[in-house]
Amino acid sequence: MPEKTYTISSNTVIPFKNNADFCVGTGRMYLALFHEYFEQLKLVQEKIGFKYIRGHGLFTDDMAIYHEYEENGVKKAEYNFTYLDMVMDRYLELNLRPFLELGFMPEKMASGSQTVFYWKGNVTPPKDYAAWRDLVQNLLKHLISRYGADEVITWPIEVWNEPNLPGFWKGADMREYFRLFEESFNAVKSVDTRFRVGGPAICGVDDERWMKEFLQFCKEKKIAIDFITRHHYTSNPPETDGHYMYVKLVEPEGCMDSVNTTRRIVDSFPEFKDMEIHITEFNTSYVPKATIHDTIYNAAYTAYMLSTFGDSNESYSYWTFGDIFEEQGVPYTPFHGGFGLVANGLIPKPTFWTFQFFKNLKGECVHRTGDSVIVRDKNGKYTGIAWSLADEELTLNFALESAEGSGEAFCLITKTVDELNANPLKIWHDMGEPANLSKEQLQILRESSAPYIKSEQLSAQAGSVCFNLSLKPSAVVYFELEPVTMVSDRGFSYSRTISQR
């Protein structure tokens, strides 16, 4: 059984940018009108609390924004923001701001009929770029009129989604995308120059060439982009069996290679050196039926990614918060390999807790390795996360420096996600894998989704507090260690209380 020992000084400061709560992904915007969608998002915000939300479908026909009519023989455009207002109001109600993705194409504005997904998002360029510019400008002007310019200009804007894939942009036509980007950038800035606009929103296919060409285009056109965006997935092509897909992940040591390459490419242009890079989508697998998304291993692997993403990126948005999601149709079962942190039925998956744990890391980083990260706040409280990506149990021994001296009491709280805890997938399997849950089954799965919480009281010895964490394979363990002062009420004795028979 592997065992590691870490001795940690409170004076150590290690670089660690923790922006795990900056943004989260969502299914297409129209789904925000569904009750279950809102309940899942509400749960995520209550337990984790993201700042921004990004998804597709802003301009697709189910949002009903763009319309055309004829008057006196002249074709005119008009805009309907009824559903948009409902969605934006719901996001703001939950203290979320949109990370606006401009796409896909309204059918009446589209130059072709090619679509993507079950819900048929049109992925062709506009037949009239003037109409596209008007659409973008009228959208932003409406949002400003409703929510105020000082609010809306804080909403980042990304142009399109994965144009380097022919399924998302007709022919993966690079030059046509560059035109769309330039037209969109100018349209946005004409409304208010304070808006922040970025792209090219590419994924890992021919991504190095696309990134270099995009930056060269912006340089030549003198387009003062505000940030760079790309996506990041870490699985090999899936194997399909029935409704499900099975994947193998890239070894953790190499899972950041493509995003680190993007950082080097951006920094190779003096005009864009050190520019913010936002990973506007990431997950392990890029398919919404990959069973790994529901597993404890996904939680541990994601913990490793969250501990390293900030080294080269401003933010990184998990795709997605919940399983109300229809890219490849409506799922058949509650555990179908959906992208979400929450399974349908309001059941948190293991990775849900990974994000809550990282959200709780407040203070200066004093330790960061490939299996753990620890921070310390100004009051001497340590908070940390450990994870295991191995196939065998891992023991981590920690000696954390204490300013309190010997004999002082500390409380250690641990929260564990592993095969036996916060693993509703296993409970569902043992139930017989029912596609449609009864109320009783649903309640058990919700109850089983919580981490195992354990506490103990420790004493500082020789200026350090020592403890160990035993991690089962694919486990994620969160801990808090802080000084405590006993303030027992008159006459209360814990030892006498628990020894009574």
C-alpha cells in the first residue's frame, strides 16, 4: 500500500489559482424554463455557488428571439425577448451571470440547413451579416435597458462554439468563422466598448493551427480581443454499447498538455502575451452518455484538474451543472453518463462534492502536489483536499505546523467520497438499475449521495499537528483542521455522557 509523508510549514506560500467556482456549463438556454432544471441549478448554487453560467442556444428558434415579417413589400426583422427575460431573471435570482455564447443561427437568418443535436441548432453562417450584427446589437441593447449597463457589461461574450468542428460550423470554415468573429466583435463594441469579447472557442481538433491562425488574424486586423477561449476534454474516442459510451482517460500527468500548449501559443504573440485564457468547457469525456461522468473516479480526476488548471488559465467551466440536457436526446435512466454534477431526481454525483470542496479552499496555499492541496487562513485554520487516482489504497501522512504550541487542541473534520460514500451510482446498481425511480428509491439515492463525515480531536506536539488520511481507490477526501477551545457548560462531561450504561 503506497504511503507518503508531507511536512508543511505555515510560512510556506505556493502559487495556486483556485477559480473552480467562476463558471459552470449548461444545456441549451431554453431548458432553463424547465422546473427540474431550475431545481438542479438551485441546488448547485446553494451548495457550491458559481459566478457565471455558459451554454448554447441563445439564438436558436426555441428561444424565439429573431423573427421576420413583410410590410409594404419590404422584409423587416423584429425581436421577441420574452423567454430571454425569463431565463436571465432566473439566473440572476440565483446570483448567476451569463457567460454569453453567440450562437446558434436563427433558421430565418441562416444561409443553410445544417443542424446539430437532437434539438437542431443551425450551424451555418448568416446569409446577411448586417442582419446578424443587428441581432447582436439589439440583444445587448435590450439587456442593458432591462438590467443596466453597469451590470450587463460584466457578462463576458464568446463568439460561437467549436467552429473547428464541421458539426458545429459548416465545413469548419476557418476564414468564415474569422469573419463571423470580426463582425460580432465590432457589433458588440459598437454598443459599449466596455464589453469583453473572446474566442475562438475551439476544442482539441487541429487546435494548434486554429489558435495560431486566429491570433494572427486578430493581429493583422488589429482586433483588440479581450480574452482567449477554448475547450478541454481528456478522454480517448468512446466505445458505444446501446445507450451508453465507455471511455479511457488520458493519464493525469499528460491531461494538461493541450491547454499548456495553448498558453505557449498565446504568449508567443507579443500583442497577446499573458492574456486571459478561459476554458469555457471541460470534463473528462466529451460525450453526454459516458458512464465515467457518474463515477467516483471522475471526481478524483477532476480534483487533480482543478488543482492545476489555474497555472495557465484564468477560469475553467465544468460542462455541465446538471443532467437536464438533450444534445443526443432525452436520457433513459437517472445514471446515464450525463455531463452534470447533479443526476436527474436532484441526486448529487461524486464530482459535485469535488467542486464544493474546492469552493471551500480559502487562504494561502501551503502545499500542492499531484494528490493533495492545502491552504491556511489568517486564523490558522487549514483546509485541504486529497485524492487518489491509483487502483490501490493510498495513505497520506501530514504534519502541519502549529503556532499554538504543544498540547493545544485541534479539531479535524473529514468528508469522504469513495466507493462506499457519496456514491449513488453503486446504490442504484444494487437496486437493479431502475430506469424510473419510485419515491422511496429516489429518497435513498439522495440520502446516499452525501459524503461520510468524521471528526476527531488532536493535540499539537512539538509545534505540529499530525494526522493521516487513508484513501481508497478513486477517493476524494476533504478536511478542515483548526484550533479549538473547550467551552463546556457547567456540569457537562462528554466522557461521562458516553460511558453511561
